Amino acid sequence: MGQRRVRTWRAKFGDAFRGVSRSVRSQSSFAVHLTVAAAVVVVAAVLRVSLVGWCLLTFAMGGVFAAEVLNTAMESLARSLGPRRHPRIRDALDMASGGVLLAALTAAVIGVLVLGERAGSLLGWW
């Protein structure tokens, strides 16, 4: 039995940041997610969203980003298997993409609820 190499926390975090960086650089959809997230942050700041609202928005944005990174990982793994497409690989990629869609739709609903409630309060709608 060989000795197992113990990895440092620094190395683990370095790998994780590299993975996020590769995902951001390799996926055009990340530009859309980042642009929408930046717009949400600006609108939330202007509306002076509550701490709970900020927590909900941050959780929603983080969920979309995490789903996109996992989807990118699935795509990378599938590409490494070669050019031939297998129906199960296609299904797995479609499911991962569906996960991003569900996360984005959920984030959009949270954004509308949090920002809409705050805007409605400021405008005296309720």
C-alpha cells in the first residue's frame, strides 16, 4: 500500500478557484448570469433591500452559479469521452442543463418577489 499524499487546504482552494475560473471563461452563458446578477445587485442596493432580502438574492445567485459550474463539469467530462455521442451521455447533459434552467427560474422568481415587494413598498402600492 502506497502512502496517500495529504493535500493542503491551499491546494484544494486553488483547484476549486481554477475550476470556477475555467467555467467562467469557457461558458458564454456565464456572461449572461454575471450580467443579470450585477443588475440585481445594483437594483437591490438602490431599493435598499433588507438583510433577509439580500440573503435570499445571494442564495439564489449562488445556486445559479453552482449549477452552471456543475453543468460545465458534466460537459467537460462528456467531451473527454470522445466525439461519439451516446444517448445516455446526451440525457445526462440535458439533465445538467435542466438543472441550470431550474436554478435560474427559481432565482428569477426570488428576484421578482424580493425586488418587487421592496419596489411596491417604496411606491406605496401596498
